[in-house]
Amino acid sequence: QKSAGDFACVGGCERKRLPASEFSKKQVEKALESLKTLPERDIRTGPDIKSTLFLNAVCKKCMEEREAKERAEAEAKRGERQQAAEE
């Protein structure tokens, strides 16, 4: 089984060297799929050649925080609209 490589979060916490389990399955698949389209990727193979993949995505923790913030902002806007409608 191939390792997904090392991941870095670009969602705010900026953590590095995270395992794939810190990300949603969809993000891991999307990041790995994007590697296939890199025009200058290293295609060398052999026992002496080591390669490491460094992928960027938004970790589950940052995604949950972002969603909670969006929900809170939506709730605040909804409250403002209800107040304006009542006046």
C-alpha cells in the first residue's frame, strides 16, 4: 500500500507533516489526483531513488472551525434580518 505522503495544512493552523488521516477523504483524493497533472513532476524510478510527496490541503480541524465560523456569521445575519423585519 502506498503512503499518501506528507501533508501541510493551508487552512490557518499551518501545521506540517500531517498524515492523510487529518484530512477528508475527498481532499486527499483531490490532492493526489492533482499530482498526475503536474507538468514537471519527477518520474524517475528505481531502488536508489527516494521520493516524497508534499501535499497542501485544509485539515479537518481547520475545516470544522471555518464551518462553525460561517454558521455563526449566517446566524448573526439571520438575526439582523429578523430584527429589521420586525421594525
